[in-house]
Amino acid sequence: DQQVKQNSPSLSVQEGRISILNCDYTNSMFDYFLWYKKYPAEGPTFLISISSIKDKNEDGRFTVFLNKSAKHLSLHIVPSQPGDSAVYFCAASDRGSTLGRLYFGRGTQLTVWP
Amino acid sequence: NAGVMQNPRHLVRRRGQEARLRCSPMKGHSHVYWYRQLPEEGLKFMVYLQKENIIDESGMPKERFSAEFPKEGPSILRIQQVVRGDSAAYFCASSPTGPASDTQYFGPGTRLTVL
């Protein structure tokens, strides 16, 4: 069963605008969430994370928002740049009981066009 | 500081052969995780190891698959008698002190093709 869902397989955004990538989860025990970026033929690169005790975490152009009641998180990229074009994976972990296993969504392909 | 290293990057095997995938964690990292990505899917957890110990192998198929992380040397994911369904990208990740507080950093992956 898919405990982490990314319902949009693709997103296209103009350079300079905001990109918003969404992620939903079903397991209320998840307490740590991460976003990874992946280029073709490379491994996932860590972008940003958030603990369940927070509702927002910001790092430069990247901000992650967590809505625990809705079991929803989103990644905002502003301003978007062509180099941001990649597949973005949302991942979640229940650090207390699943020993660090990450559960991944299927990814969203972001395309930033000039 | 070198990142997570995996080799080979590409591996082709015929059905019935063995595949050995290697992973060297980042310097100072003693926790290793293996994930598999099938086409058009997200990454799926397989196994979590510390030096000389398998901590969680609940994501690994019961037959043909094994993993180790010896005291010296890289972590090895071994697939015996490969079948076409084993064709996938296999990623290794490492973290410094364990799952409770640390982000996992991924290697470039090994792409296994079974003919």
C-alpha cells in the first residue's frame, strides 16, 4: 500500500514563478518528512526536511509546509529556475518504530521553462 | 568529503546469474540503507544495516536476496539466480548516527539489467 502519495506526476512552471509540489500521507505515526530531488541516472539529492513538531521549514528558495491534521505537506520553490527541473520525491519516516525506513512517493516531474 | 559511492553503476546479468552491488557510505557514516526503484515507481526500502549487523531486512525478498556490511569494506547487496523482475535501480544511502535524527544521503545507484 502506498503510504506516501504524490498525486501529480508532472508540473510545469515558468522561470521566476513559484513551484508548489504536494504530498499526502496516510500513516499518522510519521514524524519526519523529507524532500529529495533526482536527476536522470543519478541518486536522490536531499533538499530539505521537517520534523512533525514544526509546520514550516525554510532553506533559501525552498520552503516545506506541514499540515498534520490534513496529513499533507508541500514544497515551495521560489523563484523557480530552469536548473530546478528534475523529479521531486517526498519521503516520510516513523523514526520511533520503523528504524529509519523511508517511505517514498512516486515523484513529481518538475519542468521549469524560460 | 566524498559522497556515497556505489559500484558498478551499470550491471548486466543473464537470468540465473548472481549480481553483487557494492556501497561505500560517506566518511563517518556507519548506517547503510538499500532501496530499490522499479520503473515509474518511488524508491522502496529493502534493508538497513550497521557494521556487522542487519538491523531491519523486512523490505527484502525472503529468497535470493542477502545483504551484509562487514567490519571492513563496503556493504554488499547480493542477488542470486537473478530473474527479469530484478531489473531495477538499486540505491544505497547512509547516515552518520542512525534513524532517529539523521537524514539519509544517497549514492548514484546501480542499474541492474537482467537479460
